[in-house]
Amino acid sequence: MPTTIETPADSTAFTEFKNGNETELTYSLKWVAWKWLWDVAGCRLIAFEVRLEGPFGRIADVVGLGPENRVFLIEVKSSRSDLKRDDNNDRTRKKLIEKSKSLDTAVVLIETVLADSQTAASSGSSMNPRAVAIAQADVQNVAHKSESTKSRIETLSTKFHDPAYLRCADYHYIMAPHRMIRTTELPDQWGLLNGDTEIVVEAPLKQVKRVTQHVLRAIARANTRDLMKACEVEVQRVK
């Protein structure tokens, strides 16, 4: 018999699973995703913040296990900047690597020109102090840009396009506010849900290797963690 659920937004317990760094919109959309998984996808095993790729792997916002043991994975995006953060691929990484190399080369060139100028000055040639200060500032600015680019490369998320992540579920969806995402912007192999629990673009079924047992463990771990958090159970290391 079909069933439906309603989330009590005015309940104190409703906020127990909210992460400290989440906005209210993100958290409410996660519950909308939960409702869609229950009402529409027919999932009866659902969890938030499920780690599916090992101890240090990526974490999916909402995951459900539905009929025929099919796995539904939903990423919640409440802003376009949040969306873009995960919408990178190998081409993006290569561009950033090339940019980093160019910036490093620029630093070397500026430092070389500055050193040559200082050598000439020591031989009696006059130097403009303001020009030297500008060159030194340029070295610092370009070096800072290079370090920032390297940091971005290290933390670059390719979640939407990573084949390993796409093998974690049968269906991948993005949940976002209505009309925040154009359908033409959707990454390949992803569907789109809106804040009214409606399917905007249906996700294609992937022919993935059966991962039911792995996902069951991941959902169970996530729900155990959340239940202990809600009940204020403390975990202490035993020496």
C-alpha cells in the first residue's frame, strides 16, 4: 500500500540532524529529498551524509535503497556557487595546472629582472625605488596567485563527473530550488529534482555492479551516527 510522510518543520527534533555549517535552505532541501525518496522512489532505507567511497571518500548528501535493491543518490545544492563547486572535470584540472605553471614562470621572470636590476645598480646604475617596490609587490602577488591555484587543484571536486562516484548508485539526482538550475547545465548521467519533490529531469538508470551490501553498511553507519548525535551519546576513547 502506498504511503507518504510529512516532516514536522516546527518540531525541535527536526533540527537534530542539521550540520553546523549548513544553511536552513540546504537542510530543508535534504528533507525534501528524503520525502521524495520515500514517497516517489519507494525507498525504505534512507540516510543523510553517507560516505560511499571508503574512509576518506566522498560523502553523498542523501542516499536511499529502493525496490529491486536500486540505489538512489541525491546531491543537494542550494546555490549556484555550491553547484559549480562540484561541477569540475579533468579538463578543469589540466587548465589549473597549466595556470599554476605559467604563474610560477612569471615569478621566476620577475625575480630575475629584479635581481639583474639590483646587480646593475650595484655597478653604479641608478634605480627608481618606486619601480623596485612595484616589482617586489608583483612577485608577492603572482606567488600568492600561484599558491592559491595549487590549493584549488588539491581540493578540486570532480564529484559530478567522476566515474567512481557514478558507480556508487543506480540513479544520481541533484536537488535544487525551483529554476535555480537550467536543464542544459545538468552534468551527464544526472537527473534533477526541485524543491516541490518534482522530477524536472529523470536520471538514467546506470548498469552498475551490485553494491547493495556496501550501501546498506554505509546507510546503517550514517543512521547510527545520527541517532547517537540526536540522543547526545558521547563516544570516548578507552586508553
